[in-house]
Amino acid sequence: MEFDKKARKIANEILKHREILVVTHIDADGISAGAIAYESLKRAGIETSIKFVKQLGDKEIEELKDKNTFIWFTDLGSGQIDKLTDLDFVITDHHIPIAKHEMQLNPNDFGLDGSFELSGAGTTFMVASKLKSERRTIFDFTDVNLDLINLAIVGAVGDLQDSAECMLKGKNRDIVKKAEKNNFLKVVRDLRFFGKQTRPIAKMLEYNIEPYLPGISGNEKGCVRFLSSLSIDPWKRWIELSFEEKKKIVSELVRLCMEFGMPYKNILRIVGECYILLDKPEGTEMRDAMEFSTLLNATARYGEEEIGLRVCLGDENAFKRARSLLQNHRKNLSEGLRLVEELGIEELKNIQFFHAQDEIPDTIVGIIAGMSFHKGNFDKPIVAFAKSENGVKVSARATQRLIERGVNLAEAIRKAAEKVGGSGGGHKIAAGATIPEGKEIEFLNFLDEIVGEQLENRKI
Ligand code: C5P
Ligand code: C5P
Ligand code: ZN
């Protein structure tokens, strides 16, 4: 069955219910997906509530069973579908599904790659856009809830779905086109650094670590010197610069990268597609999909999911609160990176790892793992551990090159976790698990072996 037809089928199922609980993930994609589901249900006149979870483990599933209500799982569920048997539900998710299901919409079931061709929010939007209680005629297939489309972009960017090609691809592309056509979105080719709307350029350059630029990344004085040498005010924001000034900076950055001997392919990654949300005020975090998704990550990952949800739905007060949470999130990220530097990253044959114990919250250790490649080895998947309330949280990240060489972290992490009495899953490029405390070394050895086999198999 084609994708849209299945989306319509799921929308029709949803419309049969008068009360629905949305269950979603605590990251930017999960919040965006949850907000789309929540708002579209309300608009359809369905009584709705929302629950955010770190993961859908046995404990969470048992709690849901007790609620005895119809559930819409967004941005999760596909990896646990075998455990949901006693529940009444629909799923809109993009994680690798472990089984097919009549009420599951997942891009992976349609020959798409859910790690970059459609996000949890995008999949959810596809159903929300079909969620209308009445058709004017039987041929009336016009979509609804179009104004929620930008949340599908924010979710995809939050999951780094644009990172491999520096642009959104696959079904994400259709969403981009539709959002552009309806004047919700502007796509620009620009510097793919974080903070173009809100940070002084000196700070934007200082905090950027991909690509890592010696003398600039992590070096405020170096950034100020660099910008002053180009006669550009370091304390202006990127959006305040003229085209000529921007061009001057980009050319100079490219020149520096060449001087450092960076591969051409990596240099090209400095510039790419950036997504401007035209329905949001200029100069705020909500204007740029990359900044918006980080703002969301600063909420629900710290237990402030209500704020994340309300920011998505345009609440001014929630936005103010989210900005203050963002300060805290940034501080945690930079302290986390400093900790990784202190601890060092240990290498095994095929993987590398660090153990943050209880020094990094389990909800952001994955983000820090992904940001730590440049401190370790780009040729091995990075695995991070952090203590969590029900054991040890594992977060693993790979690179596009490793995927091309055969690595599939979702599978490797799931298998290794199961061998030590834990569970996990995710995407080829990013996966996570929870394992019992004390099993870390055993887990690493299994994982090292499995990743080794994945690399070996691809060689043949
Ligand atoms: O649960 P979910 O699918 O939302 O999370 C996907 C995760 O994959 C995100 O944390 C995102 O940062 C990570 N990712 C990554 N590198 C990519 C693509 C995704 O680290 N190239
Ligand atoms: O938590 P983290 O950002 O490392 O998660 C990376 C990916 O692994 C996400 O897509 C997440 O949904 C998935 N994951 C999972 N099972 C877990 C933990 C994470 O499927 N127990
Ligand atoms: Zn997601």
C-alpha cells in the first residue's frame, strides 16, 4: 500500500476515537511530532492528552496498559511493536521497525530510510494532514493542518536528517517543497553553523566544531582576531551582515580549511541548505530550524516537556522560559565536552568509548557523543555510557562513512544489549540502549565483535 493511502487509513482509525493519549519521545523530533499530533487531534474535536517518555521500555508499556485508552505513538513504538499487543494504538514513527503492523506508518516499510528520508515529526505530519472529520465530497482529498508543516522540518533537522548531504532528502524533500510553496518556509544556501539568528558571529564561530578549525573553534580571541582582520564587527549577528560581508567570511573560512589540509569533501560541508521558518520572528531561535530544534532539546530532555510542547504551538511565555533553559543546556553541553576531554576516549579494535558515570545526564549523553568525534577517531563508532535511574544508558553514534562501510548501530546495539540483559535500537547512524550496571565491559566486547563482523561482511 502506498504511503499516503496508509496515512489516510491511520487518520480514519484515529477519527473513530473520542479520547486519545499521544505518547512521544523527549527529543526535538519527538516534541515536534507530539505537538503535531496533539494540536491536530484537538482541532479534530478529539479529547487529547500527551505523555513524554525517555524510551518505551517495559515499565512505560505496563503503565500505558493500566491507562486503558487509545494511544497515538509518535517518534517511537516501531522498535517495541512486539510488546504492544494488549494496547489499542496507531504509530507514526521512523525508527527501524521490528515487525509490520496494520496501524503503523513508518517510512522504512515503504523502501525509505527513516534515518534521513523522513523523521518522526514528518511521519506524524503525513497523518495529521489527513485528519479531517468530514469530506465535502468523496473525492475531497485536500489536506488539513498545513500550518503545522514547519514542525515536520524542525523534527527532521533535530534528528540531523540533513547532516549527511547538507540538505533534506527523500520524503523530507516533498515536505520542504510544500512548505516553501505555501510560504511557511524559505530555503537558503548559507553557512551551516549554529546560531546565525541569535549569536554574535564571534560566538557562532567559536562554538562551531564541525568542521573543527584550529585557532577558531573553541577560541573566542582567535575568532575576534579573524573577524577584525576582515574588518567585520565580531559582535554583530550573521543575519545583520551584508551579502558581501558573509561572502568574505565564507571565502576566508574555506581558505583556512584548505590551509589545514582538510579534505575537499569536508570543506564543501561548510555551506548547505538552511531552513528559515517564515512564520516566526526574525532574530529568534524559532526562525531557524537548527536553532529551533536545539531550543526544543533544551526543554523535554530536562523534564520541561510542557514548555517544549507550548513553544511548538506558539506560546510566547513558554518561549521565554525555553530560552532560559537553553542557557542551561548550552552549559551542560560544553561541560560535557570538557569532561570527555578530561576522561579521554578509549579505543577498542572497532569502536571507541567513554563512560560519563553520573557526570552527564543520560538524556544528553548521545548529543555529546555525537559532538565528540573530533576528540577521538572518525573511523570508529563512538559509544558513551551514563548512569540512569534504571541501569546504564548507552548512546552510540557513527558517521556516514562508517555506514557506507557496513556499520548498522541499531542492529549492533540491540544485539549487544540483549546479550547482557538490556534492550536498545534506533538508526544505523545513531542508536541507544539501557543495560544493567556493571555489564559495560561485556557489552563493549560484544559490540566490538558485532561491529567488526559488520565491517568484515561489507568487505566481501
Ligand atoms: O530517537 P530519534 O530518532 O529521534 O533520534 C535520532 C538521533 O540520531 C538524534 O539524537 C540525532 O542527533 C542522531 N543522529 C546523528 N547523526 C546523524 C543523524 C542522526 O547523530 N547523521
Ligand atoms: O538516546 P540517544 O540519543 O542516544 O538515542 C539514539 C537513537 O537510539 C534514538 O533514535 C533513540 O530513539 C534510539 N534508542 C532506542 N532505544 C533505547 C535508547 C535509544 O531505540 N533504549
Ligand atoms: Zn526521531
